[in-house]
Amino acid sequence: MDLVAADKISDTTNAVNSNISATISSIDISDLSRLFIPTVSASHEFILSNIRDSNNSTVGNEHQYDNESPKWCTILSVDCECHLSYQFYAYEERLLLGLITLPIIMFGLCANITSIRIFTHRFMFSSSINWYLAILSSSDTLILFSAFFVLSLPRLGEYAKTWSATRFSYWVAPYMYGLMTLAQTISVWMTTGMSVHRYIGVCLPFKTSTLLKTARVRIFILSLLGFSLLFNITRFFEVRVVNNCFRSNINAFIPVLVPSNLRLNQTYRLIFFGWAYTILMFVLPFTLLIILNSQVLLAIRRSNRLHRRQSMVPDESLKQAERKERQISIMLIAIVLVFLSCNTLAFVVNILENVGYDNALYVSLVTYNNFLVMVNASCNITIYMLFSDKYRLLLRHYMTCHWSRDGELLLTTNTA
């Protein structure tokens, strides 16, 4: 689930020189950015120093970086003698994460910013479920914004031979990487929190007035945001720029990215990546999402069967209210299903990484996983438009008569 923000400090670099390399053991920046899962081999997200040879394969510590580099160079080397050549991304990465992803990111940014405005409109913000959706749209915006600099811009710069773009993306990578992981955690737990909220409303109706009080919902949401920040605060200190080296094969200066001492610490890696990340970003939220939404779906089916058996025709206003509640529940289930579909591959890659599985297939899966995470961050607007009448009305309002008084009057009339 990690937007891998640096090409890799690879797992294949395990048996190293007694001095410097022993600290690296299995450092792929697949770990380094779990939003779009990390990878070890030749096609990771962001190049953390040049760790690929001329055939675009991972170079272990026992190898030099290229034909011109001294043999004493390692993936932690800061000296520009070890970074003489720029190592190119694989064609598949340039195509998928560069060219194809760019319009998806642009669409997603526009869609999510529009959704933020709609869900914070006074006609929508009165419903606490829309608070989750507004924050989810905000976190998806941050995912796409940071992913552009970490995933798309360096590949686009390489494709267009605009090395200033690639250089800039490397300079901002440590900050965008931290922002990316933070946004992904918010997205995961806001989706989970929304499912908990809906489960209480549908399956525990007699406790709704107590558990879903406005003050309690606010505290719950703020707690999720606080947890996300605390969980990811160290991610801003895992990667650093250590030099700006001239690459002779492209005739341009490109920064050198290396992992920090924190990122290399074995205890930190074991606790954070081996256990905490897997449990808190995959196992726990996935389990809750599946169980809670299954219960909500069963409750909706029971309600539909009950209404069909009743001989009395319910009041029209009651029918509309029930229809609206069903639509909201189905919309939230659809959001969760899309989320699970786009992030299941991340779970699989996380497992493969933890068991030390690393080959060309794994590298390819990482690339497609990163792509799916960005698709997920861009597509929720289609679900909102499909299931929410009020969302469609507000969207039409903003696309046509945005600031006019007539438009506001029309909106008030239609939502009365």
C-alpha cells in the first residue's frame, strides 16, 4: 500500500562488506514507502542513489555501480565518484507510472478538490458521514499530489529528457515521501472509520443516538487523524539528499538519495515494517472492512425482505427516507469494495516482501500496485455521482452557475 518513494536500497544487498554494508541487510524502498509498496529490484519508485547496472538489474554491495565507479562504492556512498552515471527506469515504469498515470492524477486532483467543496457545503456538512468523505477526498488529493513528484515527474522528466524536472523531483522526494505515507494512512483509516460509523447506524440503531453524537464523532475522527500523524512522523526522516552529482551519460546534475540511519536501524525495521505496518495498514483495517460491511450488507438485505413481506404500504416520505439510507449504505460499501480491490495487491506484495520473495514478477507487481493506488485515489467521484442525488445536484451547481444567486436559489429549492 505504499507509494514507494525511492528506487530501493535493496534486499538483495544483504551479504556485504564488514564495514559499511552490514547495516543494510534488506533495505528496499518498498519498505520505504508502503503506500505503493516497495520493491527491491530494478524498477522501483524513486532511485535512491544509482543502484542499477547498465542492464537495469539490481546491483548488490559486492558490485560497483557502473564501469567507471570505484569498486569500494556501496549503495550508501555519498561521494560523486560512485554516482557517475544516471540509471534509467524500465520502459514499463516510464509508460505506466509516467505517461498513463499523468492524466489520471490530473483528473483525480480536480475530482477530489471538487468533492471536498461539495462535502463541506452547508447542505452536505450537516451529515456526519460526509465529514469522513470530505477528509477522504482531502487525503486522496495529497496522495495524488505527492505521487506526482515521487512517481510520475522523475519518469516524465526522463522520458522528455527534461532533467531539471527529474532533478527537482529528487530534491523534494524525502518530503513528498513522508506526505505520501501520511496521506495513505489517513485514507485507509478514514475508510475504516466510515465503515464503523455506518455499521453502528445500520446494525445498532438503538445505540446510534449515544454512540454517534456529534461530539463523539468529531473526537473519533480527530483520533484517527492524530494516530495517522504519529504513525508516520518518522517517515519524514527515512530518506535524505546527500549530494548533487554530475551524471556524465546525461550531461546533467542529479541529486543522490540515501536512507537515513533511522531507516537502516534493524530494530526500527523489525518493529515498524515487520509488525506495525503489516498489522495496522493491512491486517486490521482489511479485517474490519470486510466484517463490518458484510454485516451492513446483510442488514440491508434483511430490511428489503421484511418490507416485501409487509402488507401495509408505507408512507411516501418514509419510503424516501429508507431509500436514501439504503443508497448511502450501498455507496459506502461500493467505496470499500473499490478500496479493497485496488489495495489487495499491496497486501500481497507486502507478504511477498516480508518472506523475502524477490524476482522480476515481484518488481512488476510493485509497479502495478502503485498504479492501482493512484487509480483508487482518483475514482471515488464516480461512486458519489452514481449513488448520491445531492452530490449530483451540487456538482451540476458548481459546473454551471457556481457563484450566481440564481444558482444558489435553485439549489436551495431542490434540497428543501
